[in-house]
Amino acid sequence: MRSNDGIMIHKYYEGTPQIINLSIEIGRLLGVVDATHLRKPQTELRKKNRVKTIRASLAIEGNTLSEDQITAMLDHKRVIGPSKDIKEVENAIQAYDNLSNFDAFSKESYLEAHQLLMSGLMDLPGQFRTGSVGVIQGDKIAHLAPPGWNVDNLITYLFSYLKQGEDNLIIKSCVFHYEMEFIHPFLDGNGRMGRLWQTVILMKANPVFEYLPIEKEIKKSQEEYYNVLSQCDKEGLSTKFVEYLLGKIKLSLTELVDTQRDNFTETERLNYFLDQIVITDFTRRDYLRLFPKISTATATRDLRKGVEAGILTRKGNDRLARYHKK
């Protein structure tokens, strides 16, 4: 809950079964990421995902440059387009290149990131607003932000929550994203800054988030993104936004794992399969359903290795064999 001047007088969000279930699923997927050494994906995938991140975050703000054009700019090639759009991409490339240099818990580092992101696009980048500001949608004020004199206090309080709050970092990143949008601390660049800083926070939870294009999932559901923000403004809690963003994080992690699944080793395949299934008895056909691109001989070999390692037991032979997960 909040008072009218935006000062927090109660908790940021309420725990719900959906938040708990999504957190468990995300934890499971991060376990797969770690077990299959996906914390730092291959160079080409990292580059593609960085392009998707920048493209999606800026497209939400109306930038017209395509993924191909952004890729060309990353390769230091000349691109033709609106000068403002090109400047936005140049700044975003620089900001995302510095992700590992930002301190997720530092207000000063946060301001430095805004300066990189918005340099040449507005007056006084890297400085909090001092006046009043509202978000206009159509001919209506969709959101009236807290007064400028209170911005620094609210952001300071928010960073205290980041450092000292009891929630895990993944939930904190979602709360921070919403609260930052509510406070609207800058005259411009609040949306892209909220998405960037959530990534900075998430990287503290697991390095894989540096290369995970969560922004792409937000762009695909842009209307829902704004609707949930509006709903949380009315409710005075970020609960719905936390649920929404945890869902997008889960989708992004699932896509990463699915994309890399074809490159798993036999041990990684077996471990991933055993993580996925809820049954304890299964057949080779069940295994092949999850890995349709491998041969039956490869599936048999994987499962035999599981038996030899003591992870599985087997009854029967070949295609009629049934396996039991210990």
C-alpha cells in the first residue's frame, strides 16, 4: 500500500500460489542450465540474444530498426534509418556491453547506466527528475507519478529493499522493475531502464540472465505489460506484475533450454529427461518423445548408461524394455 505522495507504508507485493509455483519452475530450469553448462551460451547465440534484447526493449518505445540493422551496427557497419533510432541503438549497445560493470545494488551505478542509455536523447541524462510527470495514453492520464521532490527518497528506499529484503533476487528484480516504473524517476527512458536494470539484478542470481532476451517476451505481450502495470497502480501492490514477469522469465529459460537441447551430451540428455518427467516408469518411446531428433540406437545407449550408472533399473529388452527412475 502507498500514501498519496508515493511513500511506501506497507509491503511491495503479496505472495500467491502462482508466484510460488513459477519460482519453483524457474529454479528447476536454472538447475538444468547449470547442469548443462548453459550459463554462458555459445558466442553466436549470445550475440543473437543480445540483438533480440535490444530490438525488443527499444521497439516497445517505438524504435523502428530491425534485428538485421542492429546486428549490422554491432558489426560496426553503416545503417540507414532515423537518427534518433540509430542513437538509441548505439546507446543501448554501449549500456548492454557494460552490464557486468554495473553494481545492481548501487544507486550511483544505476544513474551511470541511465546516462549511457539516454545520452544525446534528452537533457540531463543520469539525473532524477525534479518536476511532476504523468504517463499519457490516448487522451487520458494513465499514471501520475510521485512528485519530483520525493523521487530520490523512493529510489533510495527501493535500493535498500534490493540490498536487505528477504525475497530472492529473481522476485526482487520483478518488484524493482514495477516500482521503478511507478516512481518514474527520469523524464525519459524509464521503461528501457527498468528492463535493463532487471537484467543487472537477475545476473546476480545466475550469469545466464546476461544473455536471456526476456524483453522479447515482454514485447510479444506489450498490451498485457501495460495493462498489468495499470492494474498494480490501482491495487497499490506489484503482485500481478511479479506474476507476469516471472512467467516471462520462465518462458525465456524454457526457450533457451529447448534451443540447446539438440547439443546435449548423453549424460545431459538423460539428466534433463529425468528432471522433466513426473512418472517413475517409462519406455524408450517416452524418451524419444522429448528428443525426437536422436536415433533409437542413441536413445538405447543413453538409457543403458543410466542403468550402468545406477540411476535407472530396467525390465525387459530393446523396445519393450521399461525403465524405472530410482
